[in-house]
Amino acid sequence: MNPIMAKSKILIVEDDPDILELLHFNLEKEGYQTFRTENGEQAVLLAQKHSPDLVLLDLLLPGMDGLEVCRRLKRDPALQHIPIIMVTAKGEEMDRVVGLELGADDYIVKPFRQLELLARIKAQMRGKNQPEEEQITSGSLSLNSITGQLRKGNKEIDLTTTETNILSHLMRHAGRIVTHSNLAEAVWGEDYPGSTDSLKVHIRRLREKVEEEPGHPQLIVTKSGVGYLFPADSR
């Protein structure tokens, strides 16, 4: 059993008891330690108590819904670094966008295959345990790729796991165009079955944090129809 995975803790928030039990069984079999709950209020309490490595969060919950759970976790300085994978139904496209805007790192649509879910979880875990160089500096930006702490001049900025992985890849390839598919593969892995829609949302959030004028980006430049460019002389 992989020793890293054996230590990884996943909080499962799902109001369907059958799905909850199935997820618990399958993830425990893969070597993860799981905590389970069927409601949003308890999810926040469990996150505060156990500080999981990842939250698998259903959006349709009784009482406090998944979006509010996401909002509270991302507002908590002690928990905001935890990757969140939203679980949504096919008709919840707007909720997925809102969830990503709130800081969720990925989403998966019901019904999903076990292999697809594991691929998305492993992609997030891979980002957390990535053994690449820790400190990356380019121009006025200095990024700790492990903690997600970004310094721009005298300003400190907190990034989510996915935002950290996106920016670190762009900074490591400063001066070169990174295609949409290459960036998605670098962030989520080659087996990632998602679309570039979620990538665009994360890029927009990242620009709001690092650009002086998000509407006229100078650090994360779109190359229409191709991908993104982090200029080599960014300041």
C-alpha cells in the first residue's frame, strides 16, 4: 500500500446513505482514511476536527447545502487549503460554476465511474505531494508551490491547491505558450476526464488575485484558441 495514500484523509459529504457507504468502502479499499456525514453542518465540524486532505462534497444537502459548506471552508484560514471536489447532478451546471468561483478545486457529475473519481482524487493528492522545487520566483512574484503562499512585492496572497498548481506550471514555463490540454494535464494528470471549462474559471479567479487589472491581464495572457502565456519578464 502506498504510504502517502495510507495517511491521506478524505471527508465524504453525501446525503444518500447508499452512495455514502459505497464511497466509504471503495476509498477505504484504496488506502484512504475516510470520515462520513450526510449534512452540511456536521461536515464543517468534521473538517475543523480532522483537517482532512480532501473533501468530497455533494451539493444537494439538507439544511446547509454544499455551496455554503464550500464557502465556509474556504473562508476559514485553517481549512482553506484543503482541496474540494464537488459532486453534482447533470442539471447543476450553474452550481458547478458558483462552486468553482467559491474556491472548489474540481467537480464530478453523477452518475460517475469509480475510476473517474479516483483519477480526480489522485490528481488533487498529486498536487499536494508534488516533489518539485518549492520556491518559484519570476519578476515580482514569488510562489511557494507547497504551501500555496504567493508574494507579490510586499503583498501576500493565499491560493487554492488548483490555483497553486496552475500558476506554478505557468511560472516554470515562463516565456512559452502552455496549451489548454498541457496545462490541464499538468494540473490534474493525463487521465483527467474533465473539460477546459473549469480551467477557465480557475484562471479567472487567479487573475483576480494576481493581476493589477484582471480585465487586461499582463501576467497570465490568453493566446486565443491555444492556451496561456506567463511572460518571461513579468513584473
